[in-house]
Amino acid sequence: MAPDPAARGTPPARLRVAVVGSGPAGLYTAEAVIKQAGAAGITAAVDVLDRLPTPYGLVRYGVAPDHPSIRGIADYLRRVLEHPSVRFLGDVCFGREVTRGMLLAGYDAVVYATGAPADRRLRVPGEELPGSTAAAEFVRWYCGHPDADPAAFTLDAEAVAVIGAGNVALDVARVLAAPPAAFRATDVPEPVLAALLASRVREVHVIIRRGPAEARFTPRELRELGEVPGIEVTVDPGAAGLDPDGVRAPDGLPDGVRSPDGVPVADGPVPDGVPVADRRVRQNLAVLREWAARPAPPRPSAARRVHLRFGWRPVAVLGTDRVTGLRIERTRPPRPGEDAHGPVGTGEFAELPVQLVLRSIGYRGVPLPGVPFDAVRGVVPHHEGRVLGPDGRPLPGEYVAGWLKRGPTGVIGSNKSDAAETVRSLLADLAGRPRGAGPTPAQEPGPPAAGLPERLAAAGVHPVSYREWLAIDAAEHDLAAALGRGERVKLRDWDALHQACGH
């Protein structure tokens, strides 16, 4: 018997949604709510919450400073924040200033979009030594994240190992090896610029456990590394896999691990491959073969060198009180029928005399207080964006988007389509709520959405508004003008950010 249409509900005439996280996933979600709700004749209002006083997430704190044009995606996201139905509430931490229950009581729906801020570990001896850390920490440092310790990286190491096979690893290697003076015109904070100018780094080893065809670099990023003045890039001419014929490439990564707009995504494990046919892999191999064919100069011809070491994996970080080296093992692909989930060690070892080790092997989400979490995958369990409870059933009014939903995969376009899927589920759920099934979350006792800032203010919490973020933005432009340093210089600590916005 067909369901009675009269027994079905309709979405509310006014929809109130809270989005936790103001990076690309969160802002694409806000945009999707406004567009899809509007198409359905619903007036929607979206509050975008972030624990930082600044919006844009990885667009602001994950893109290398020498890629300012790539950050143009922020111009698009800015238009989302300027929509009259979208409100930015910065400096509000989920689980501290606001709780899950508070949001569920005040909104028709809550969407979690806090990304994947935790890094994956090497799980090798010596990883905890001083001088061994996540590349993500280095990225946050040079991008001026307020949580980063300005003294965390003195760059007094002469040799550095970067472990990873994606664009984030290349970004880190390039920043370490590029002429320091080039960063004067970028937005790096003053302490970061001082450290780069005083850097003693001369050798950067990029350790890649798989072969060249399986690396996740994009051709543009790879070529750019070789075009930086003062950098000599070396590739072992004997590296297995430089010949494209018969090599297998990673599946499902036609655009590498950086979006067309340049926002970096994961450097995580590479899935099983398919015969090489895609343009990206062939272009990478062409660049690498050209570099490998260069005759070795009798003496170093550049100020700094970057060595791309394919087919090696780290097995131990060496040192007693701090890092003094990295022990690596040559790898080979698993043979047919061999029970292995990745490259296999050959028993051939080497030691690199490095004083800094930066791992860039992937990211994972972190649990949010009270929200279901899959600790194995590092994501919130979901079905088409609907958060699933312990019994596998959707939790009313709770949704997830972005890396916290699907893991750190895909390109920037994936975040947009991902958000659209989540919002479709959200609207379908509201439309499908049976009449008489009880009030929507926004009708239950608790603070209405319009009163959330007032309730926070009563508790001594004053969210940073979009207008106040613009004051931070203006202060950073003013600082750059005062220092004679390009268009912007980031305010890197919490006090400076709060002072700039009047908090």
C-alpha cells in the first residue's frame, strides 16, 4: 500500500542550520543550504561556527605562502560569508563554548565540518625524538596558525627528511629549499620570515615508499619544484618505475591531491592501481626521467638540493637526545599472491644524516564531544551525510560534511559535491518528517538560533562576527604596508588577532 501523502510533513517555512567549521567543506555546506532551500521555497538562515576568529580553514592555514594566487578560492568563499542569510560566529569552540545539545535545541539541523586535523604516525622507533614531527605542524607554523609555536622551528638543521608522496610533501620541501628572500613578499608572520632568512638547510630528502608512477604529486607542483631558482632536484636514475610502459598508477586520483584551486588534500595511502593511461602520471614520469638523466655536476651547482628518493621507507629515526639521522629501507612492489598491503622491504638499508624529520603521510579526523566517531577510520559514521548512531540508525537533525565525513580524500570539487549530498539528505529528512511526530529541534526548549550570540555573551563568550573578521583582514594588510612586505602579513598569535577585532 502506497504511503498517504497527507501523512508526510513539509520542510519548515524558515530553516535554521548550524554548520560547525568554516573551511571549504563548511562554507560549501552553507552555500548548498541557501541554494537548495531557496529552490524549494524555503527561507534558510545559516550560522557558521569556528573555534578560530578567522574563517577559511585550510585555505588560510594550509596553502604554502609562495602560492598566493592559489588562495583565490577564498574570494569565492568570502561571497558565501557575505550572503545576508549566513552569519559567521568565530572564536566559538564546539564542546567548550557551545555543546551538541545547545545546537540541537536551537537549530533545525547541525552539520559537522571540522576536517581532519590530526596527522598519521610513522610508527617507527625514534619517532618521538625532538626534531621529528608532523609536516602539518610545519605547515601551520609557516602559515601563521595561532596555535603554532613561533619558536617551534629554528631551521638550524643542515639536512631534512620529508616523508610523503603528495603535494603537501612537495610544498614542505620547496619552502625548506627555496631562496629565503623570496618569502619577504608573502604573508608569513615576521618570526617565520626571520627563521627562513636564517635557515641553515642545504639538503632536503623526500622519502617516497612507492615508485614514481604511484606518487601523488601533480605535474604542475612537480615542475614548479624544479623551476625555483637556487634549487637542484635529483632523482636516482635507477629508480624502478621511471619507464611508463606497464607501470601501474593509483586509481581514482586524476587530479592528484591538490584541487584545481590549489587547496592541499591528503597524502595518505595509495589504493590499488590500474595500468598507466592517465595524463597526470605520464607527465610526472616525463619530468622525473628528465631530472634523472641529468649528469651529476662535479660539485653542487645550487645553494640547496632536493633529493626525491623513490622506493624507500623509513624504519627508524636515529638519535639520543634529538634527531641525528634517519634509517631507511629499500622497497619493492608485492609479488602476485604475496600477502602484503603495500611495498615490501628488501633488507637493503641506508642511513641519512638528517637533523629534522617531517612526516606527511596522511590525516584523520578527531572526535567531537558527544558526536559518534569511527576511531579506526577517523571519520563520523554516516549515510549520505546523515550521522549514524551506535545502532546504525540516523540521528535526527545531525549531519556531517567534508573530510570528517569521507576521510581526507578527493579534490576541492569533492567538497562541493559532498556538501550538496549532505544538504539533500537534510532537506529530504525535514520534508519527510511525519506530521505529529513531535517538534523539530528548533521548536524544543532551548535558545533559538537568533539568540545564540546573546546566550554566549551572557556566559562571557563574545563570538567574532564577519565584520570583526574584516577588521583582522584590514589589520594584516596595514601591517604589510608598514613593513613594506606585499599585500598581507598574518597576525600569528591569539592576542594580536583579538586586539585587531576589538576583543
